[in-house]
Amino acid sequence: MAVQIGESIPHCSIQATSGLVFEPSSFLGKKLVLYFYPKDATPGCTVEAGNFRDTIEAFTRANAVIVGVSRDSLKSHENFKSKHELPFELVADVNEDLCSIFEVMKMKNMYGKQVRGLDRSTFLFDSKGILRHEWRGIKVPGHVEEVLKTVVAMS
């Protein structure tokens, strides 16, 4: 069962960029924006990451940390992060641990075929680690601005 509004993320430890390990408890004291995206270096995912990058100062002023998650490898994440100068960490959820916790894997239509893929979603946690807002099945245009507005309103 997915994490619900009012709940915290179960303990997990998953490799992230910069040699770090993603552990939910390490974000206590800050708001956490955990965004799931389908694949590094694809058009929509690059735009979304760029939008978070370009608004990082506003998120930081609002005491929020951004963390991206996909099923790509750590090497792919490091390349994507470096190429696009992303100032936040990316979690390599290759075993779909976080994807399972948040139930973001869905059947999608791709070129007329049903494929299992990651549903673009964002989750906002307060400084106590409690899920306060979620966006599922989102479209990239305007999404980061909406998340930022919600983060600022929590201040």
C-alpha cells in the first residue's frame, strides 16, 4: 500500500548521486520534494529537471530540498546531473524500492503497445517527514511552479 497523506516514508537506503545514500530520516528539519520521473535525458524529464534546477534558490529559501528518483543507473544519473548542472541529488531506484513504496509504476501506452513504466509524480513532505501533498500523472508545463507555490504556502 502506498504512502498516504499524513504518513511518513518507511525506512529505506538507496544509492544516490554524489556518493550519497537516500534515507528519509536525513531530511528531517527540511521540507522534501521527492519527484519521480521516467528516464534520464528524455525530453520531458530534462525539462522538468531544468525547471527544478532553475527554481532551486526559491525552494532553498522555503527550507525545501529537491530529490529526483528514477529507475536509471547511478552512472546514468551522474551523467544526467553533470550535463544539466542539476544542484540536487538523483536516486537510482533500480530495484524499484521507492517506486513500490509510492506505487508509481503503471501500465502505459507507448506506440500502441502496453508497457510498464514510471508515472511522473511528485510528493511533498513537511519538516517532520510527513507526506502533505502529492501530484500523480502530472504534465511538465507549470508543474514545478505549482509545487513551489505549495511549498511556500507551507512556510
